[in-house]
Amino acid sequence: MILVASVLLLIGGTYTAMHTEVDVFPDLNAPTVVIMTEANGMAAEEVEQLVTFPVETAVNGATGVRRVRSSSTNGFSVVWVEFDWGTDIYLARQIVSEKLAIVGEELPSNVGKPTLGPQSSILGEVLIIGLTADSTSMLDLRTIADWTIRPRLLSTGGVAQVAVLGGELKEYQIQLDPERMRHYGVSMNEVMTVTRGMNLNANGGVLYEYGNEYIVRGVLSTANIEQLGKAVVKSIDSVPVLLEDIADVRIGPKAPKLGTASERGKPAVLMTVTKQPATSTLELTDKLEASLQDLRKNLPPDVKVSTDIFRQSRFIDSSISNVKKSLFEGGIFVVIVLFLFLANVRTTIISLVTLPLSLLVSILTLHFMGLTINTMSLGGMAIAIGSLVDDAIVDVENVYKRLRENRLLPENERLSVIQVVFNASKEVRMPILNSTLIIVVSFVPLFFLSGMEGRMLVPLGIAFIVALFASTIVALTLTPVLCSYLLGKEKGDKLPKEAFVARWMKGVYEKALTWVLIHKRLTLGSTIGLFIITLGFFFTLGRSFLPPFNEGSFTINISSLPGISLEESDKMGHRAEELLLSIPEIQTVARKTGRAELDEHALGVNVSEIEAPFELKDRSRNELMADVREKLGTITGANIEIGQSASLSATVSMLCSAVPKPISPSNCLVTT
């Protein structure tokens, strides 16, 4: 029965492992509501005083709010309202909506309505899509992005937001001519009265005639600028004055522009896709790729769609692959060590059975707890690998020894194989349990961590402890059964010699132990001295919540003095792109200067953010970093910050420090 249960566990665990959600980190989503408010024409100080402060004041006293952060820039306000862990996100959004209903009436008339941002994941940026074209205008390219690609991507399950930046926003413009207005005696109020509803269909009611019902409406809506120009402004002596008589009606780009974008130094439209919480990044990326592949068929031939600028799935695949490789390599070393010390194929196999079963039990537990397979949970399993076979080795070695001793007894004194295995396992049962509990206790403090630290490290503790307990259960149940089948049928009465490695190490250990017991003071003094030296080194080490990641991509911020025009800032960013593309390891570059409409990652027009994925070739990462710093150092009048991908390292830093979207200051390069 135990063997059947083990086989079923192996099958079920393997199936679950193949279908469990995979991500970079555990779920770090504290319930957060984002409030965005457009305040066109206002300076940052006015936005802070007249928009951000009233919104912050309104939500600060809301139930369950633990932290409120804000960012105010020219014409735009963003407020992040963080609630206590465990708060239902929909309840949080309802609370904030009720508070905003009150504060909305107190804001200046020229300020837009405060808008709640989409419910997205903290590490939500999954893909950046670049659109470039040879002959299609930037106006048409932006229109394609806004009205063709973006709606299709938003309809994909799991997508929270698609922010579009770059190109030119299409706008129907009525450019009034003061001279012609004076000639016809038309005032601005008359023009505004006509134009406010000139492109809206009119409702004419219902007409009943001949037993039929007819809906009467005036069809005025049109996209034809010639028809728009035929709108009647006023009549002079029964002669109509048309809009085209006093103004030029045309299609043009919206001004002023809030930002611009480029790819590989060429003007482009960039689309940043953000996922919803509890959504598989890998599955969503595959869905988005399929949607884009289908959309390409209907796009103009010269429009190129690129998805290699930033892909979070690339880092996930790389991270999970590295941890899996570590697990595999650890397993190989365990096999080698076991065989060297046991020198028996059967005992090695019995001990190794514990590894896959324990890890699969850990994965099953994570799955039923609603957790994902990520670098932290896999790290816990990797740490546990060396300990997983300990219990089985103790049991197998004792059973193996007792079976050999039993065969050396006279025929009438020998016990049955089942009895020997039972007694041998019973002898080591309590030591096995005690050793497991001691190791588990050392990991218990992880479960008392709160906030971000707890969310990050608890899955590691769960994976480790569950795997360790599973190995103990296997050692106490399956291992004796396998011993009775594989070791109980061996023939021969001669007790085999110990493995050569074990005999050699016993000899070395005996000599070392004898020397230590003779030189007690020297041994104790050396131990205390090493402890003090180690303690001194400990206090000189740096402190960091997470180690630096090699995400395979640089995020480079180029900021100049506030007040610079978008055009000049664009030129500065373009120069940086050219310098980066001259580096062989840099695969591509994409730049955002300024911000998109209603995008919580608000940057001023004086700031450019460049995403530069790279692939190491003949140089190390540090050498590549030094080359990037040297080349960008030639740009004058700019502050250059080089960091990791904005979606991972910077976001985790933001969560821990409460500073919106930072880049590591250790890589800051200031040039003048």
C-alpha cells in the first residue's frame, strides 16, 4: 500500500509541478489603490498644493490605510494609497471612491476628475511593445496603437493596463483667424456655442405613421473635415457664415506633447502592458504574443512590431532555469557522495528516492496553499537538498548493518527480514524525529516576519520545512519497505568492509580528534579568536534586502534641469541611444521621454528612461557596465543613472523604501 501511495504521489506531484504557476517572486501585492489626476497647465508646486494635498488629506483617515505616497509633477498628480495586508482590494477601491466623491468638488475647475488606476500587480510590467514604421506617419501609427492594438490587448484575460507613449495624438483642430472673424463680426462665444455640440447626433423623437414606428434623428457626427467646416456659425442678412469662412479646419497632432518615444534611435510608439494580480506572467506573455501575431496581418506592411525591448518572462525563465540547474547539480553531488560513503548501489537508490518525493510534496503543498513556484520557494528546496537524504541514510545504514548481523547468527536465532527492518528502523526513529525538529525550529522565525519581508521569505520557509518533514515521513515509511525488498534478499554471511572513503576519513578523524584532545587550550583559543574575527567582519559587511539581480537589461535614466523643452530633452536621449547602440553587447534600446496620459509612472519632459537589454559575450557584466558609464559620461548637462530593469529590482526597492520607482544610486554618474 505504501508503494502504491508513493507511485500515486509521484504521478500527482509531477502533474501539479508542470501546471503550477511560475513567477519571479512570491505575491508581494499589498492592497494599493492608485489615484491619478490631470491638471493641465499647472506647475508642480500648484499641483502639490491644490490637487495632491486635498486628495491625500481625504484618503489619509480612511479605514485600513497604512501608508499614503504621492508624486506631483507639472500638470499631473499621482497618489498611492496602501492598505493593510489582507484587505480586500475591491473594498479598498470602494473606500477610496467614496472619499474622492467628496474631494472632487473642492478641486479647481480646470483640474480633471481624479481617476482610479487599474488593479494591477506590483511587479506588473510584463511586456514593452515597440511600433515603428518607414512610411506610415507618426500620427497614423499612434492612431493604430490607440484604436487597433490597445483594445485588442486589453481584451486579453489578465491584462490590467496598456500605457501608450510616443507618436502624435490625432486631433481635429479648428484654427480661428481673428481677421476673418472681425470681417464677419463673429465673436469667440458664438464660435464656442456652435462647436461644442457640432459633431453630436441629435435626437428627434419617435414618429408613428401607417402602423410603423420611426426613430427620428439628426445625423451630424462625421470624421470628414470638409463637412465639419460647413457648420453654420451665424447668418448675416439670411446669408450663412460657415466655420470654414472664419477658420481652418484640419487634422493635426495634439499639443503640447507630454512625452515622446523611440526605438533604436528611430521615432516609435511604445506600449507598456501591465498584468493583473494572480496572473501567470508566462501564460499571459504567450497570449499577448498570439494576439500580436494575429494583429500583424491587418497592419500596414511597413509597420514593425517588436517585443524584445522588455519581457519579464525572459527573466523568469532565466531565474527558474538557474535554480533548477542548481537543484539538479545538488542532486548529482548527493548521488556521488552517497555512493562514495555507502559503496552500495541499492542503499544509494533507496536513499535517493527521498529526494523527488520530498520535493514533490513541497510543490503540492505550495499549490494547495495558493502559492507559486518562484525563486524563493525553489531556493528553499535547494537549501533542503542536502538535508533531505539525511534521515533516509541513517535508516538505510542501520537496516543494512542489522540485516548483515542477523545473517551472521545461527540459523535458529535469526529473525525474519520484516522483524529486523522493523527493529532497525525503530532504533533510529526518535533520533530522526529530533534532528528534523531541531532543523525546523531554526526556520520558524521566518514565519514571524511581517510586511514585505514576510511575504518574500515565508514561501522559502514553507518549501524547506515541508520538504524536510516529507523526507522524514518517507524515511519512516517508504524507506523500510524498500529495504525489506532490496536489501532483505541479499545472500551471503560475510559482513562487507566499509567503503574506502569512509575508512580513510575515520582514520583522519581519529588522528585529528587525538591531536585536538591533547591541545585543548590551543583549540579553544583558536575557536574563540576566529569567532571574534568573524564577528568583526560581520559588522563591516553591507546591508541589502535583496542581492543584485542580473536581469539581462539596463534601465538608464537621463535627467537634465527642469525647464528644458521636450525637443531638447529628446535630442539628449537620442544621443544616449546612439552611444548605447555602439556597444556590441547591447541588443536594442528603447526610450521614453516624458510620460503617457494617465500613467502612474510619471516623468517630467526633462527625464528620459532607456531600456537596454544586453547579452554578455566576451566581457563580464562589470566590464560592460564600465563601458556604458564611460560612453554616457560624454553627455554634458545630464545626470545619468544606470540600474537594473525597472520592473523588478527598482520596484522592490520602491516597495521597501517608499520612494517611487528609484534606480540604485550606487550606479549614479553625474556629468556637467
